[in-house]
Amino acid sequence: MRHCCLFLVGVALTACTVGPDYEAPEIGAPPQFVSQDVLETLNEGREYQGVAADWWTGFDDELLNTLVETGIEKNFEISATAARVKEARARVKLAGAGDDLSADADLGADVEVRQDLGGDNDTTNARGVAAGLSVSLPVDVFGRTRREVEAARAGLEAAQADLRSIVLRISSDIASEYLQLRGNQRQLELLRESVALQEKTLSIVRSRFESGLSPELDLRRAETSVENLRADIPPLEEQLLNSRNQLASLNGQFPGAYEETLREQKQTPAYRNSIPQLIPLEVLSMRPDVQQAEANLKQAIANIGVAEADYYPTFRLTGALTIGATGVSAMPVTEMLIGSLAALIEQVLTDGGARDANFEISKAQTEEALAVYEQILRESSQEVETSLAAIQSSQRRQLSLENVVTSSRRSFSQAEALYQQGLISFLDVVDAQRVLANAEQALARERTNYAMQIAILFRTLGVNVDRL
């Protein structure tokens, strides 16, 4: 027994962990984004304050703040992902339990009553009490358990990164939907103003037609123009209803929860705080989807070690300890302590190629995880570039549309005055009204799009919104 113990101690001292160790791959990010200057221009006239976790407060809209905070707290997709984090944390404990000592205990007693054969009436009572404790201690010689723990911890990292990704996406979705709703409310307001303006023009045309000063063609064109504008109202009202319902769903509510809260028309809020001026390396290092992909790669590499450990024998140190008491009546009780120690070595001799297959599977999964990681790096960088390009385009487009609206208003005012004087046809007035209405609608849409692109930019930059 002593030699067996010495053998196991020696094995433990020379134990190794099979399989490759994880080494973080090079990100290889470019020094700056192609549209890096956009990040700088966004902060002109503002004091840069770094990366804010609660970025949505930069819109300075209390209702938006409430919606995002409520969504992070009550969204069921976030709750489900948070539960997966708890599961992953428990799996780390489960993986580490393979090295823990296990013990079983038992207690036994027996009593015998015997009659003396010599005819005496004396009885001899023999009593015995015994308690036993058996223990089993795995010896992780080749590091299988250590690799399993590494894999479980990587799984926990992946789950936590996924949770951050979901929280960031949900907060961005809520902000974008809210901004879209406010933008549509503004467009609906402009559309109704255009209808009222066209109705005013229609009233003038009808008066001139009834007085014999205008042909019926002008009247019918005016009526057509009004009805075409009215036809655009129901789709906007539908979009507003859908936005209210979508915000309710994102906040863990049933449709209709925000009918009254969001029915009142308000202006689309503009973002007023600074924008994070980050370079690609910083963005790719903190984006949760990149972190999740790297954690999956860690887990795959650790599983190679788990699969490789299957080729080697497993060692288990077992022992038993028995404490007993026995004696005969009128004689002192004798106490006994009996111990035993043994080693169990298990080795699979043949498995039909199962270990080879598992090892090849783990290597293939690692290759896949590395390729996915590399692809996500590039897709993440492209998302930022796309967002920055969209913001720059929207800025330029707004400047042009603002000029268009100013010119269209002057043009329509002049056309209306000239028509009343009989100097131009009604077709010129209708055309001026149409151009003005389209320009105002386009400007409202672009301002909404710009605000939504800011919300999308924070998601693509991977701002940490770890609120759970």
C-alpha cells in the first residue's frame, strides 16, 4: 500500500495538462477608420467626455430615458440571456467538481443473544457497533478537469458577452423606435398642414370656378391634389401604431401599453452629448460580439485538451476508514480503527475510433471558431464604417434639404399671389405646393434618420451597457 501511495504522489508531482494553451490571436486592426474624421466633426463645439454607458441620455428626453431603463429591466430576451449566464456560471462549478473529494458514510450495529449449552440459565449478550467512511479522490494527472474548467469559464465569458450584446441591441432598438415614432409624428403634422394648405387653395379655385374665372380642370386638379395628400395619412398613422406596439413589446408589455403615453406629438430629440472618438483597435476590443467570438475560440481550444486527455488513463485514489466497537457482557468494549488505501487506474483499450473522432471534431470546431472570430472582426469594423458614412451623408443631405425648403416656401408664396392676380395658371400653384410639401417631408425624414443613425453608431461602437 505504501508503494502505491508513493507512486500516486510521484505521478501528481509530474502531472501535465495536455492540449494547446490559448493564445489571443492578433486583431490586426487598421490604425483608424476610413471615415475617422466623421467622429471628430461630430464633436465640434462639444467637450469630449469619453464613452458613456447610458449614451441615450444624450438625447435629453426623459420619456426616452424611462423607456430604455424599463426595457433593460423588463425585456424578456434580456432576462432569458441573463438566465443563460447563471447556467454558464453553474457549469463552471460543475466542471470543477470533478476534482472534489467524494465520501460515503454508513453505520451498522448487531446484537446476538445466546443460551449457554451447559444448562446454565445465564445469557451471554454479544453486541457490536461499526461505522464506516469511504472516500474517493480523482487525481487529474493529464489535466482533463483543468481543461474542462477552462472550457466552462470560456463558456461563461461568451454568455456574459452575449448578455452585453443583447442589452446594447435592445437599448439601441428602443431608442431607434422612439426616434422613428417622433419623426413620423412630425411628418404627420407636416402632412396635415399641407392638406390644410391645399384645402385653402381648393377653396380659392372653387370660388373662381363658380364665378366663371377658372375652368373646371383647375377645380378637379385641386381636388385630386388634396386627396393625394390625404391618402398619405393612414400609412403614417399605421406606422405610429406599430411603433407604440413595438416599444411596448421591447419593454416587456403587451400591445396597447403605451397608447396614451406616446400618443401626444413631440419633436424628434437631437443628440447633444459628445460622441466616442475611438480607433478600430479600441472598438474591436470592447465590442461584445467580438468578445463572445473570442470566448468561443477559447472554449474550442480547451475542448481539444479535453478530447486529448481521453487517450490517457484516469487515476482515482480511494480509501476506507472503519471505526468499530465490540464486546461481551461484563467485559470491556474493544475499539478498532481499520483503514485502507488503494489506487484505481482506468484505461480504455479500444473504443472503435471514438476518441480519434472526438479529437478531430474538437480541432475542426477550433478552426471554425477562429474563422468566425476573424470574420466578426471584419464585419464589426464594416458596421462602424457604414454607420459613419450614413451619418456623414445625412449631414450633407440635411443642409441641401434645408435650402430646398427655404426656396420652396418662397416659390409657393409667390405662386399663390400670382395666381390670385390671374397671372399664372393653377397648375403652377399646385406644382409649387407639391414641391414644398415634398421638401418638408424629406427634411423631416432625414432629421429622423440622422438621429436614428446616432443611436445605431453607439451600438456599432460596442459601448458597454452592462446594467445587470
